[in-house]
Amino acid sequence: MRIYQKSITLVTLLLFLSCKENLKSTKEDIPYHAIDKIDLFMGSTPKKIIAKTLDGSVFNSKEHTGKYLVIFIYDKGYLKKSESYDMVEELNTTYKDFKNKIHFIGIIKGFIESKKELNDLVSNSKIDFKQIDNTKSYKKNEKLDYNIFCSPAKIIISPEGKVIYSACGGKTETLNYKLDSIANRM
């Protein structure tokens, strides 16, 4: 009986240590990304977002302090035009209309089978602004944790760092009115 207890204790200890080591390596794999929840609700002041973009550059939201920043969050499925909605065309139009006065970043979310799947979607979509890969797969977790669960989401952060617009769903008419108002005051 004593040998049995020692064996169980040894196996439990080995499992615990291997799980602890696995968790440690997971956190080291994502050096650029925020792990804490980012509050993007109306009126909030979101924490700094630092993430690698798909083109290899690093996006740091603090570099946009003093400027307006638009964040688009969308599921990877929206990168393909559907019969009823072409999100890419709509967001590109908004970007082209306001890019000289307002900064933009896109965050792609959803489940992907492989990096190739995401690369194909992105290259075929022809989005004009920088994007952050926040997708998950069998081998990786989402890197940014925020409190927006709808898609597509549109957020405007003021020069002071406060969320002044946060909306969900297709169509950018209301967002464009807000951005037009902001651009006319600049």
C-alpha cells in the first residue's frame, strides 16, 4: 500500500510540474500582446494595446495618444464578401475618407484551421489599413482580451484615450457621421 501511495504522489507531482512548465511557455510565446481585459465600452479609458500587425510592424495604442483612433473588430468570415454585405469595401471607404486625419487599426478574430487560411483570407480581402491577428486555432489562443463580443465592432477613441463611440453590426453610416463631425473640427 505504501508503494502505491508513493507512486500516486510521484505521478501527481510530475503532472503538476509539466502543466506549470506548459503554462509558462504559453505566456512567453506572446510577448507583444496584452493579456489583461481591455475595456472598449462607451466612456471607458482602455489600457494600452501592444500587438504585432500582420505586416510585421508593432501597433502601440499609446503612440496614438493625442490623436483619434478607430478600431474595427471583425470575425475573419467578414473578410469575404457575402451576397448581402461587403464589410471590406465599406471599411476601406471609411478609411480612405478619413485616413488623413484619423488613425485606424483592424483586429481579426475567429477560429482558423491554419496560418495559411488566414493569410489567404487577408490577401484576397485587400483591406487598406493595418490589422492585428487575434484569431485562435488548435495551436494558439487569442492574444488580446477585450469586452466586445459582436462583429463587426467599430470603436472611436478620443485624443484623451476615452472611448467616445462603440457600436456593433454592419453598415458604417453612423460611424461616418461621427468621423465627419470630428474631421470638420480638426
